[in-house]
Amino acid sequence: MDDLLYGIHPLYEALAAGRRRFKKVYVSKNRGTKGVQALLERVRAGGIPVQYKVPDFFRSHLGDSVHQGVAAQVGRFPIVDEDEILKGAETDGRLPLVLALDGVVDPQNLGSLVRSALAMGVHGIIFPKARSAPLSPSVSKASAGAMEHMLFARVPNLVAVLQRLKKAGLWVVGAHGGSERPVDQADFNVGLVLVIGGENKGIRPLVRKTCDYLVSVPQKGTIDSLNAAVAGAIVMYEIVRQRRK
């Protein structure tokens, strides 16, 4: 089954990544070429058919989504297994950094996490088949196309995979608001799997027990907690900051 990918950045990045088959590109008759010219040049260079559609086409297929007057019929996003992520990390020459998401169901949060993960050099993202947002066009749009460049493994049992990664030599660290260890007092100069919990319940108890240790982001003020995307970005940055030293 195909996806209807939409938005300038997702389409451009999907073309650049080269991991999806493009079948058709749709452009609204009401939009000019400003901002989309480079995308269309790349589309035509790849021999991909372009069809110009009335605005109702986009409204009927994409509703209120911010599609920017462009969309494409593309193949489904490719999923890998955790072995491919590990292999990529081993050949990269940097300390492995893998992101594990436990129950992130909001597409905007997932897109933001993916965008931060790509910027911070994460080698791949692991998430369970249940209780997770699908890798949909809305996630690609929320990530500004970063999703198209990231490796994802969808696993039936997150705990079992984390245990396997620990046996492979990686440390598993969970971001948990109840931890008394501030994120800047942990040592991240080892191969890591960073676990980020869902928006409402955080990391599930069994997944928490599987972690080697937990870290928290120190906070001030009256708000109880950061959302998954913000907390994840802060911890990922601290990991990269320490490794740069």
C-alpha cells in the first residue's frame, strides 16, 4: 500500500534519501513555482510524472494538513531490524547511539524526536509494534523530512531487544522524571541506547527495570514535566556535548 507524502521538505528529503519509490507527484494549480522549483527540478530529473491538480484534490485527500500544495504517491516507508542499526553504528567510527521509544503515540512528538535524533547523530530508532505512532506522512512532515533519512526498527518485544543490545555491549539509559540522577551527572562516553517514554505514562515499569540507570532533566517552575520530544532532545544534546569533549 502506498503513502501520500506531502509538504516540500518531506518530498525533497525522500528524494534525497532514495529509499522510497516515487510513482507520481501532485502540484496544486493554485500555487506558483516559488519555493518548489528545486523540488520539481529533482522530480523531473528522476523521470517522475508530475500532475497538476485543483485545490479540492488536496482537501479531499489531505484535509487540513499543511501540504504546501505538493504531494506524492510513494511506496511505504522501509523498516529495518535492529541488527542493521547495530551494523551501521559499528562501521560509523563513533560511539553507538540508538534511540528507543516506549509508547510515543503522538505524531508531532515522534516527528520532533526524529528531527532531533537525526541532528544529534542517532544511528537508528527502535519502537514497539504496539502503542506507537505509525511512520506516517504526518510524522515525516512533523520531522521536516528527517524521518526519510533515519533507520527504524519495529519490534514485537522492546524489553527483549533492549536486553539483547545490553549483551552486545551497549548501556541502556532511560529518561525518567522520577530519577534523582541529573542528566549532566551521568557518563555518556559509552555505546548507548537512550529510552524515551510515552507522553502520558512515561517509560513502562518493566522497560524501566531493564535500563541500566535512569536520568532526569532538572527543572524549575510550576510545570511538572517536559513532553517526550523536549526531554528527549535535551538528553540527546547532553550525550553529544559530553562526547565532543
